[in-house]
Amino acid sequence: MTTVLIADDQPLQRFGSRMLLESQDDMTVVGEAANGSEAVRMASELHPDVVLMDIRMPGLDGIEATRRITAAGDRTRILIVTTFDLDEYAYAGLRAGASGFLVKDAQPEELLAGIRAVATGDAVVAPSLTRRLLDAYVHHLPTDSSAEPVQEDPRLAALTDREREILTVIGKGWTNTEIATRLHLAESTVKTHVGRVLAKTGSRDRIQAVILAYDTKLVQPS
């Protein structure tokens, strides 16, 4: 059973989300928060599998709430919601540790699939959309395009040459199938490499690995 905390300042939005989620046999809503401070407190008390996090809320917003919840080191994962698929706040939410984002007008089946994906450790944002998102908001990233990749970054130190290569192409938005085809590897081997990259770099999911690849300049914004 996937437990979900709904954080949204709109009562009707919370009500609609609760009705949808509780119509599913594998989901239950353990609480509702009307602002970021409530979300942080309730996440600490209830330890939900997923927090469905609005971004624009009074007081403590969803971005800072996401940062605090993920910094606590609990198993709770954050799925942020936004009004537009390239909202700059969505990017900031991913940087804060969210496992993905959806638009508020997503179809019910998309929202349910997103929650299930996040709960199992997957990222919700498709690789092509991840690439668009990062390229659209490169002003949030280091701007020295002449700099060499940060080879000494401690997050990269434990990677083998092959794993560093895998991280680089993850950052470019390649899917596992594309990696397997272009690098002439079995897809099962790719999945193993990706898992090791996430574990060694401390990345919560694929999105965080993409951000790491940009931060360490393994990948330059196009």
C-alpha cells in the first residue's frame, strides 16, 4: 500500500486528489497539508511513501518544504506539481530533491502512474523532457562553459570509466535503450551500470543524476 501526503493550499484541489487516490486499491491518503510548514511536520510524523507537493503555497513554499523533507534522510519521496511543464519552480523543486514533477492538469491516470513510479524509486520526468527542462533553465547552472569537467568532484571519485560514461549520457537524456544501442551493451548491463552510478554518487534517482552531470560539467547545456 502506497501512503500519500497531499500538500496543497487549495481545499478543492486536495479534495479532488484525495478522492482520486483513495479510489485506488493500492493507495491511501495519510494526511493533507495546506502549506509547506505543515507538509514538513506531517512528513516527519507520518513518514508517507510520497508527498504530492504543490509549489506555490503561503509561508514556506513547496520548494523549501521539499528541501527540508529530503534533507531529513527519510524514505519519503516528493512528486511536485506545477501549472506548466517548464515552470522554473519545477526545476528548483528537482534541485531541492524531488523525484519528479507533473503538471496540475495531468490526466488522472498520469498522476496515479507518477505516484506509483516515484514510490518505487523511479523518476517521473521523461528523459527528453528532462533535457528540455535543464536546457531551458541553464541560468541556474554554473556559467563557465570553458571549464573542464570537475574530475575531482568527490561524487565522481568512485566511478569507473564506464560508469562515468554512463553518467554523462544519462545527463544527455539518453534512455536505457538508447544507451544500450549506442554503446553496444545489453540493456540489462545498462540497468546494472545505472544502478551503480546512482548508488555511488548518492543520487536518489535518475533526475538527480542528470543534475549531477550538469553540476560537475560532464555535460554542457546545449
